[in-house]
Amino acid sequence: MRYISTRGKVSPISFSKAVMMGLATDGGLLIPEQIPRVDADQLRRWAQLSFQELAVEVMTPFLTEGEAVTGQLPELVRRAFATFTHPEITPVTRAGAFWILELFHGPTLAFKDVALQFLGHLFEFLLQEEQGTLNILGATSGDTGSAAIHGVRGRAGIQVFIIHPHGRVSPIQERQMTTVLDANVHNIAIRGSFDDGQNIVKELFNDLPFKQTYRLGAVNSINWARILAQIVYFFHAWGRVSGGDPARRVVFSVPTGNFGDIFAGYMALRMGLPVERLVLATNRNDILTRFMESGTYRIGTVQPTISPSMDIQISSNFERYLYFLLDADADAVGAAMQQLQGTGEFSVSEAKRRAAAEIFAACRVGEEETVQRIRRTWEQEGVLVDPHTAVGLEAAQPFPGAISLATAHAAKFGAAVRQAVGHEPPLPPSLVGLMDQPTRCRILDPDPGAVRAFMREVLD
């Protein structure tokens, strides 16, 4: 398998080079040249596998033949998921008329652990192979940062710089990042929004002399390896619910901000997973819902909510989907992205909008609806869910039997849960005493120059 850019100006590269490149050098996102297909017999067999066995099967066709990582994949997968507290890694449980895919059994209690535990081990292996170093730069709306930090803390040859919006993540999310005091971990809080942080990351990656001099690497879902790892749990969940019957089509409801998780579901569908619909669940930061309704992708103002990891207006991974929606026309994708940068919006034809709506059922969920869904799920099913999971469950209501993704442990958002049910969730062992630990963080203005200067201060 080789990898190309959504904007068409990168020669095909190997899997390992795609992982290390992160954001494509032409400003686009890297995608596989082909999408592997899975037949009915494979689906039946895959449904019987453990998560780790399935991960190797799903990932292998996306690797580049002859690279050393191919032979090491089973060991990388084993180590990546050894830190998870549930033997199923991503178990599926029943909650009334719905299934809940629990993605919060990793070290930081959020779905990002699935991909970032794998990516941390993958980075380390690739760097050992080339005897190199890597400086990871990422922006987070909450969970990516802590998962990335815990994925690479203390790893040889890696420094990690994570930007989060100051005061706009939950207290536990903030402490999960800033209490990690390993020498290779550097937290940056900017006086702005997640979109500001994401724009800084993109600007520094597009500063090719800076990127090359300091060897920048990406852990945000712009890195293809993140998407690849997330594809696995869509197949895993389908296998647990369907019993391996290829005729059994399912609906997935995905709380969506940066479009990475739901894009992984779209890739699984394109591979042949029997998916009926993908429910695109947004909070009131609803740029994606508005696109599905109107065909226009128009940037608005970020509105703080009780589901802060979804408080995003510019969804980076949407560009990958746009590439497929526009029939792999890289020039059209580049033109749309240029228009977005210049005017704050772009549109697709009504035919393309309808094509997207046949796959994605978009739904915006308000603050009161989110609180009520947390309360009802607790009162009716005895299950405490975090506000992001509640957004997905609320959006799933028209689709009984849907598999709704639980993207974080309820204890990470105790204030929102207390607002809904009158008490906070019990703390899992990893969070006990967290708020009393010492922290380290640099607070900066939302300015690429300030972040660039801080990185030079650390690395020079």
C-alpha cells in the first residue's frame, strides 16, 4: 500500500513515511491509494477474533510490503493494548434499545487511547529503525492531548508538545495532561479556542523549513495511523453484535467534532463492513450537521458546551471524506480548501450533498437535551455516561438497535454528570488524587510565533 495526499501534490509514499510525515507536505491529508475490501467469509472469521488479533488483520493490508513494521505489527499491537483494563479492549454492552461501544478502558479513559497507545509504540519502533528523533506537535480539545502524552511519555527520541485551549477543557482533562512531568512532555495552554490551536499546528507544519529542522510529527487525527487504529473497533463491535452474520447491517452513532472517529467508520464501510447508516452527532457547534443539511461548509464561532471535546468549527478530517465525495479529484479538494481559507466557506452540488446524506444521518443535540439524555440513561438503564456519549445516544434515538460510541468515562466530566443526576460518578483508580498532583504548563497567546519560539527554547 502507498499513500497519497488529498491535494494531489505528494508522490506516493510508504506507510512508514506517511506516519512520520503526519500532515502532507502540500497541506493536505494522507490517504491510502486503494481501500482494501473484505468479503463475507472474512467478516465471519473476523467476528470470532480477539481485538488484538482483529487489529493485525485489519491493519496489515494498509502496510507497505517489505517494510520492517509488517513483521513487528503483532508485537506492537500486543504492547499497545496491554495497558487496557478490560479484556475485550473495546467491549459492547446493552443499554435498553441500544448498544454502547465502550471506548474508555485505556490509560486516560477516552477513545483516543485506542489509537495513541498504538501510535506511541509505532513511533518508537520507526525511530529505532532509523536511529532518529521526533518532535510531536498536536492540538487538543481535551482527550487527544492526554492520550498522546500517555502514549509517548518517557519514550526514547521523542519530545511532545501539546496545545490546549486555556480554561476550555474539563479540570480532569487538564490535569491528565499537566500532571505528567516527564522531561519529554511539554504542555502549552493558549488563550483561545481549540480551532486556534489547530490553526497553529497547521501553520507550523506548513512552515517546511521549521518542520524539517525540528522534525515535527503529528498525533492529531491528521496522522493516518490514528484513523487506521480506530477502524478496528468498528469491525470489532459489529462482530460482537451481529454474531458474524454478513447480512446483519448496523447503525453506528458517533459523537463528532474533528471527523476522525466517524471517518474511521466510513472507511470500515468502504472496506465492506455491513453499515446501514453513520449517525453524525454534533453538539451546538454544528458545522458538520449544517453541511449535511445544506451542502455548504461554513465556519461559525465556537460555542463552549458541556461536551467540550466537540467544540470545534474546523473539522480537519472532513477533508479526507471530501476527497472521496468529490470522486478523488484532488484539484477540486484543493480549490475547496483554498476557498475555505479565503472566505470561510465552500459548497458542493446538491447531488453530492444527497450522496453524503445517504450515508450520514446528521443530528445536532443541544445542551438541555444532553443533560436529559444523561439523566434518562441513568434512571432507565442504570448507566452513567459522559456528555459526549450522551450526544451520541440522543442522536441515535431514531435508530433502535444502533451501536452508540461511548467516547469517554463519565468521571472525566463529573460536573456535567452531577448537573444531570445530582451526584458525580465514582472515580476510577487512575483519577483518584489527580487534582492534588503538581503540574507543569506554559500559558501563551494564540500565536504561531509564540509557540514556535517556545519550541525553539526547549529544543535548541
